[in-house]
Amino acid sequence: MKIKFFTILALTAAIFLSACGKSDADLQKSAETAVKAKAPAATVTVKDGVAVLSGEVENDAAKAAAETAAKVEGVKSVTNNLTVKPAATPAPVADTAIKTELEDAFKKKGFNDISVEATQTEVTLRGSVPADKYTEAFQIATEIAKRKINNQLSKK
């Protein structure tokens, strides 16, 4: 009789323990190990079997890979709060051809006090011009540059 009782007690305990599954701490450790391989800066927390990803990743592919990696055995669902780092804005590239062309055109018209900076997207004019020639200087820049003009010219 005692053997039957202990056998039933042992079976009940085994069923109970196997039904519980992994703890949140165990799931977090497993998920974090898998996620760190895909997104080293990501953090993982697990509560009630739900993994939450946070932090910053390089691109959308890393974000998706981290989410997939977090779906370890025992995790019910994944909330992906990872953010993608913004792309670096490329530095403006100088356009020396336009700069030279503008400087030559200004010199031909007698505008010797104008300095020019030119990139592929914008031309900046600095210096001073006679008030009655201000519009002419701006027109020259507009016709040659064919891009945004940052007009910082002052009138004499």
C-alpha cells in the first residue's frame, strides 16, 4: 500500500513539474543568448512567457533576425521594440566645376567680392555687391548652378 502511495505521489509530482515548463528566467537566458548572436546591443526580458526585445540595431534585417532568434522553445510570443539606427547623412560633396564656373562668371561681370561654395545640392554665395547689381549677381548664380542658392550676399 505504501509503495502504491509513493508511486502515485512520484507520478503526480513528475506530471506537475513537467507541466510547469521553463521559468521566465530560464527563457530569458535562452532567448538572450540567441538574440545577442543576431543583435549584440539588444536586450531581452521575459515575463509570463512573453519575450520583449529592446535596444537599437543596425538595420531592419537585424531587427527581424533578432525577433526570430527570440522565439526559443517555451516563449509564447515576442514583442519587438527594437529600433533601427538612422542612416548616417552623407557629407556634402564639393562641386568644384560649378564653383569655378560661377567665380569666372562673377569676375567677368566685375563682382570681385563674392565667394562661392558649391556642393552637388546647394551653392552658397557670400560677400557684398553694389545694391543695383544685387539681382544680377543672384541671376548669374541661378542660371549656372541650377540648384538651391543659399544667398548670403549683402548690398553695398
